[in-house]
Amino acid sequence: MKFTAAALAGLLLLSACAAPVPPAPAAPALPSPEQQIQDQLVAMAAPNQDLATARVRDDDNCFWFSYVGPVETTELPLLTRQGRHICAPKPVEAEAPAEPETAA
């Protein structure tokens, strides 16, 4: 009985000396593509533009926002601090396969 109590006490003392294992670091969460675009717009856009209403128009592929004035709401182009339009890259269109030539 004394031996069992001594062995148990020894195990408890030895386990107290063990270093705790730190948890594995969590992988950093990547922002969504929409959030990345929003962050880039915020960095590029001039102040006093409503980025919450910004969207890409299909006809020119540039960002526009809604300006709510005292009389009417107007669509305005989203501009940089230098006054340039902020546009999305042109989508790449797939080329149609070439017609095979027929021998006459």
C-alpha cells in the first residue's frame, strides 16, 4: 500500500514538471474576394463618395455610385484622388475557333 501511494505521488510530481504543449497557431483568415475589392476601392477612391452604393456598370466597366442630392439622385463615376475613373479590368473574351479551310 505504501509503495502504491509513493508511486502515485511520484507520478504526480513528475507530471507537474512536464511543459504544457502550446496550441497550434491558427492559419490567418483570408478576406473574401468581395472584401478585397472593397478594401482596394477604399484605398483608391477620393473622399466624399458613397462607396456603399458603388457598382460596376456593364457599358463602360467602370465603378459608379449614387449621389443623393437635395432634389434628385444622380449616378456619378467613382474617382480617385487624382480625378481618374476607377475601372475594372476588361473581361477576357474567348476567341471563336477558326473555321477549317476546305480544299477545292
